[in-house]
Amino acid sequence: MPKLLFLVAVVLLFTSCGGNNIVHPQRKNIIETVYASGKIMADSEYTVYALNPGTVIKKLVNEGDQVKKGQVIYLINNSAPAAKLDAANMTYDKAKEDLSENSRVLADLKIAMQNAAIKFSNDSLQYTRLKTMWSEGVGTKSGLDNAEMQYRMSQNDKRSAREKYYATLNDLNVSLKNAQSQVATARNDLNNYIIRAERAGTIYQMLKEKGEAVRANEALALMGKSSDRIIRLAVDQQDIDRVKVDQQVLLKTDATGDKIYQAKVLRIYPTMNEADQTFRVDAVFTGNDSQPYIHTSVEANIIIRKKQQVLAIPSQVLLNGDSVKVKQGGHVKTIAIKTGIHTLNDVEIVDGLNEQSDVVVPSAK
């Protein structure tokens, strides 16, 4: 994996002794880092998609514009859903009218119910009168039977008229609720053709122009917060356990050349990207450092540890197993040493060497 070279500049001073290049351990400030690469994103960056197919009839904002939440950015042709909403509104108005005080449907049923009640009352009185007379030996049996039959029929008609009225009232209430639902659905369908900003922020990219066709689920615009930036980094799985929140980050971008920006680790994501064996780490610029562009590539060093004035040797003289070759008494021998921080250029010496040690630089193979 390539490493950044902008953190520490090292000049090696070699001396030649008996055919061997010699270097002496030196006191210096040393920094341990983890390399990461990635890109700069707008904070809360998101893509706006079309929910329905159609054609752009209006483009209401441009790249770089700042918008409010809910502000319209595109209009897609909407003749069919608009007609559907009109029809749903007409149905809803009719359903409300059928339940109003001026409802012709309910008025007729109320009259029928009132007439049935009046007839039942009259037939009930007639039946009761003839029944009383019959008990006193007055009248005929056939007349009493006919009055009873009329009374029973009127009673059934009254019940039927009442049930029909309340059944119709219930049906009209159901129709009104269905009409309300149809209006809401039609209005939602129409709103799907009106593309709005989900949050306040900046329009970074408009992907369609007036007259262009749009497919369902096609990207229309890229948006995000106006000034805040997120540095999205990828850290190798072998290094992720050394990265902590709030660690300092030094980075360079392709857009600004050798300028070095300062940032800090904001968030570490626990799931590994199996495609490249890396973990996502987000960082934010610190102080007045920022970057106006988004999606530009970055290379970064995450500072893991710093030590002041430690004894160090160039990393190229370290041998396998933490050992070095030294020249002592005219002879070259290999000795074990104890090391601390390892960087791209330097290795901290904890034990085994001092500033007078003659460390042999291995010959290039």
C-alpha cells in the first residue's frame, strides 16, 4: 500500500568506514501514523430521485444554489395524476354533499321513515280500537283481523324504513372516508411529480435539464449541507484497531496539490468492506481548515502517537527480528535491539543502541 511522504522529511548522513556505510542513532521527534485514502463529501449528502417516469417541464434551481427544506427544484409532467386528483375531489365533494343537511338521498329516506311512522301510528290506533270493541262484543272478526294485518305490515314498514335510512347513512360515511383516501392518494401521486429538497442545504449537482425524459428511481440532483464537509476515509483492516476518535489527521487533496489540511477523526464504522478489506473512518476539518470542493480524492495520515526527542535510526537499517548490524572493535556483528514506534522512515530505539553506536547500513540487493 502506498504511503504519504509529507509528514516527515528525512536526510540520511552516511559515513564510510572500512567499506561499510555507517549511520549513528539520532535524537528526533517521531510520529507514528496510519495511512488512509478516500474523498471529501458534503455533510448529510444525499441524492434526490424521481419516483415516477415523465419529462422535466421546469428546472427551478441551479448548481450552487442554497435551498430551504421543501423547496421545489423540479417539476415533472403531471397531466394524468392532476386529472386523477380532480376526479377524486369531485367524488369527495359529492360524498360530502350526500351527508350534508341538504342531502337529497337522506331527505327522501327521512320522509319515507316519517311516513311509515305516521301510518304505523294510525294503524296501531285502529287495531287497538277494534280490538277493544271486539272485547265488548261489537264489530266483526274479519274487520279485527284486517286491522291487525295492517298494523303488522305498518310495523314492518316502519322498521324497514328506519333500517334503510341508517344503512344508507353508514354507506355514505364509508363512501366519504373512501373519497378522502382517494384524494390523499391522488394528491400524493401528484406530489411525486413535484421534486422537493428534503433538507435545507446546497444544490451540488443538477442531473436533468428541461425537456429531458426521466425514469422512475432515476437520480435527479445531489444535495448536502452548505459548508460542512465529511472526509470519508478507508483504513486497512490491519491498522483499524489503532485508530481512535479525535486523533489528528493530516491530508492532501488532488484538487489543491501539496497544501496540507488538518482534521480529526469523527467516527469509526465497525463493518469491514469485504471488497477491499478496509474500514470506513469519517473525519472533519479542524480550525479554519476546509475544502470547498466535494468528491475530490484525498490521501491522509492519521497520527497515532507522537514522541519528542527519542533515539531513532533509519528504518532501512533495521533487520528482521528487531536486530541491526553494528561495527564494534573493527568487526561487524548482528545484535538484538528493542524498538518502539515504527514509521515509514524511522524506528524508535528503546534499548540496545546509543548515539555513539556505529550502525551498519545493509547493502542494497
